[in-house]
Amino acid sequence: MDAEALETEAQSAIASATTPGELDAARVRYLGRGSALKQALRGVRDREAGQVLNTVRSRLERALAERRTALDRSVLERSLAEERLDISLPGHEFRRGRLHPITQIRREVEEIFLGMGYEVVDGREVETVHYIFDQLNMGPGHVTRSPLHTFYLDDGVLLRTETSASQIRVMETRKPPVYMVSLGRVYRRDTPEPKRYPSFHQVEGLAVDRGITLADLKGTLQLLLRRLFGDQRAVRIRTSFFPFTEPSVEADVECFICGGAGCRVCEQEGWIEVGGAGLVDENVLRNVGYDPEEVSGFAFGWGLERIFMLRHGLPDIRLLWQNDLRLLEQF
Ligand code: PHE
């Protein structure tokens, strides 16, 4: 075996290895168990030849070690250069979330009523015909009982069309006086349009006590209107009809788009309805075991989306359901 030729070949393989893997392959090939050098060493008979081969071996081992150090350093240097972290650069800003505008209105309304000593009560989004219609004095022929108006989940089980059932559930479980509000989502089979959406939110209010009159209702609604819209916006309270209140009224706020002249958003009315109200019908009081001779009450149910639209001049309720950050970030 030509030791010199072998060394030249091995040295150039070591020198030209550019990765730890290539270098390892060269080590196995020239210094491994099966390498020509190891075999020659094993078969060596005289001292001199042994010395020559051993010198070659230790020079190759040194070359390997040096090359390994050099390669390791260049790997390290490359990763230091490529993954360089400049800690003086400004960091990534965390995007802070915020409450949806309807949640903000909801909390605001809750605060107003908590401030007047009302209780905030949870209702159920899945309700029964009994609580939504029967107990609320809506006869068997009432139009919203139709599956064309209401989403039924099962026989007698439906997505609530209004929060008013929460009145019944509260009155059934306690004696008067009752002062409560209940806020949440309701569902109606409506086609989405600027003022209507099949799902929206209401605040239901109920006060039952001795001697409650329409004047108490009017004062409470006016306070709420003023707190929500300020003193500038014209409001009106007009008579209406609901099966569960008698007499019934509706509150309207001057249209924010046309200022009362009439436009598409207010359907040429000049006013936008925020919701209904009235004195609790005697039949409803009797249904829950209250005595209409002893107590009377008022109730109201207003739409939270309406409140928001009126306050901020939002022309289309559907915008509140699109989760477009360009809108939501403004509130
Ligand atoms: N529940 C009625 C509606 O959804 C509103 C209302 C509530 C009216 C309470 C009177 C009393 O339109």
C-alpha cells in the first residue's frame, strides 16, 4: 500500500468536506475499521512500516479534528448571523381585543338599572310555548305562534321571540315587590334588512309593587332614554298594543339619518321605534299568582341593536353581525 498516496487522498477528502456529515464519511472511509489504513496496520510486520503508518494515522486524526472544529465554528457563525436577534428593535405589538358594541350597550343598560336598585336576571334562549305565549296572555290564534314567525326546535319548544318570558319566570319564583331587568338574545324568522335581523338583543324590564302607575313607567323610560341618547334627541311615547300589557305604549326616537323628515332607514316615518312597554296585564299577574287588586306593575322590552344604531347613526343593523374590525374598532 502506498501510504503517501493514501494520505494525500485522505487529506484532500478531509479538507473538502463542507458538512459534519461529509467529514464523518471521510473519517469512516480513511480511518474506520474497514479502511485500508486500519487493515494495513493490522497486518504490519516490521517496526519501521508500523511507524510510518501510525504517523499517517495521527496526522489524519489531527486533520480531522481541526476540520471538525472549523466546520462547527462556521455552522455556529452562520446561525448567529442568520438568527440574529436585535433586542433594541421595537417588539411586536399585542392586538388588544375589545367588547362587541352590543355587549357594551348591554353592560351600560345593566349599570343604569343596577343604579336604580334593579336586579339583573338571566333568561333562557330556548323557551317553551307555555312561557312565551300562554303565560304572556297570547291566545292560541296569536300570529307569532306560527312557525312562519318563530323558530321551533321541537313541539312546544322554541327559540324565544322576546325576552318577556323572563318576567314570568321571575314572578313565578318570588313575591312582589320585583324590580328586575333581563338582557339577551332573541330570534325571529325575519329576512335581514337595514332595521331587522333574525337574531337580536333585547332588554326586558319589570317592576311590580304596590301602586305602580303609568307615570312610573314614563319616568323610568324617560330616564333611560335620556341616559342613552342625551337630552338633544327628540323622543315620543305613543299608545300601542301588546297582549301582556294594558295599556301599552311604544317609545320612538327621532330618526338619526333624516332627523325626522322620513327616509329609507325609518321607513318614511321620521321616528325609529326602540321598543314596547306598558302596565302588566292583570291576566299576566293572575297567571303567576299575583293579586291585581294588591299590586300592579310595568314592563318594557327594548332592542339593544336599535339603541346602538340610534346613538351612533349606524344605518344598517347587519353591520353588527359581520365582525368587520374596521367597524368594531371604532367603539
Ligand atoms: N316583548 C315586546 C316585543 O318584543 C316588547 C314589550 C316588552 C312590550 C314588555 C311590552 C312590555 O316587542
